[in-house]
Amino acid sequence: MKLLIIGDLVGEPGREALARYLENKRDMFDFIVVNGENVAGGFGITPKIANKVFNLGVDVITLGNHTWDRREIYPYLDETENMIRPLNFAPGTPGKGYTIVEKNGKKLAVINIQGKVFMPPIACPFLAIDELLPEIKAVTNNIIVDFHGEATSEKQAMGWNLDGHVSLVYGTHTHTQTADERILHRGTGYITDIGMTGGHDGILGMNKKESIQKFKDGLPARWSVCKENIKINGIIVDINEYGRTEKIERVNLHISI
């Protein structure tokens, strides 16, 4: 199967870039997975925006540390199977940390986890996913993992921890695409971070003026979404019938909107 996985959508520019990219490419992929935790003005996601993203042909939306920024998303998470938040959030929080989607006779499991290093306090992602995997593998061997984390070492450790157990481990959250895509020894595809989709002439998809000023004076700032140098970041991955990655390539394209 061929997967398109898109890095953190930032605001309206990110949504528009994805829409333009998918206009003539949607049918090339068996499944499309997008990280949408920054799609509502850079912080969180709303039901209305989530529906717009799904209507583009996206099969699964993953989230991260900004999951709870918009309270209106809480009931939507419980109602919508194909939008997931990190698995290792506290028990009882809305939504769930994985989903299994089926289309044209093919099944794909998508798991969302969040790192502990340099991130808000959270349960251990390693223990959480190790406990879940037997349940998932009883249904399908096609398993991909969105590891939403800050530290490259933690992401690399997760890649090796899951090598041979899942099809793909890819990082999100830093909004900076890394050039270390590879296939690990036992067939698991890996990349530390797939990057972001939105304005790349800012700082992490937001306008640079506010961020630079905050670094200088440390005062609270109201960020606005960058609309300059729009790019789409992500990966295209081929997974074979055994649930192993055969090919992984980065997407890093300028999009006119």
C-alpha cells in the first residue's frame, strides 16, 4: 500500500496547501494521514476545521500537545473514530490514541503517542505502546506511529524500540523536516520529523516578528499565522504485504495558494 503522511498543518495556509496538493494526487494513495494539532490558527483544532480536512480526502487526523486548546473538540474526539490524540494522555480523557481504518480491502492501524522529554508531563509512551501492540497486531500488521515529540534521541529510541513490530515510526511536533529517512534493520520505516505544512518564512509556521520579540523581552505575545513561502512537508511510504516499509521518501514542495 502507498501512504501519504503530512506534517503538522499550521492554520489556513496549511489547509490550503494540502487542498492544492491533493487536487490531482488524492487517488495516488491508499491512505492519507495528517497531523492537525495546529490547524486552527496555529493552536488546536475545531470540529468545523476537522470536517474540512476530512473532506479533502484525509483518512486519519493525528494530534499532539495542543489537542486540548479548543474545548469544542472534546466531544468530537469521542464521536469521531478517525481523529486520534496521543495514546499516553491520562485515562478518561476524550478520544483514543489509535484507530484502524479499512478501505478497498486494506487495513491500516494508526497510533498517536507523545514524548516526555522537553514536553508537558505525560505517561511513558514506550510502556503505553508496548502494552497496546498485541491488540493491534491481532487485527493487522500494517501499523504506523506518529510520535509527537521534541527530543531527537527519544524519537530515535522509539524507532529502534518498534523496529520489526510496526511498519513505520515518524516524528511530528518540531515543524522542521529532518533528512534521516531510512528503513531500519527489521523493516520499519523511520524519520525523526516530517516537518510542517504552512508558511515557512516564519518561525514554526507563525510570523517571525512576535517570536523574535518574545525571545528578546520574554513578555507574553499574541502569535499570528505566517502566510509567506507556503510549503507542504511530509513523506510518501510504500508498505508491502508483510507490513514492512519498502520505500520512504520526503515531500518538501512549494505550493502557490
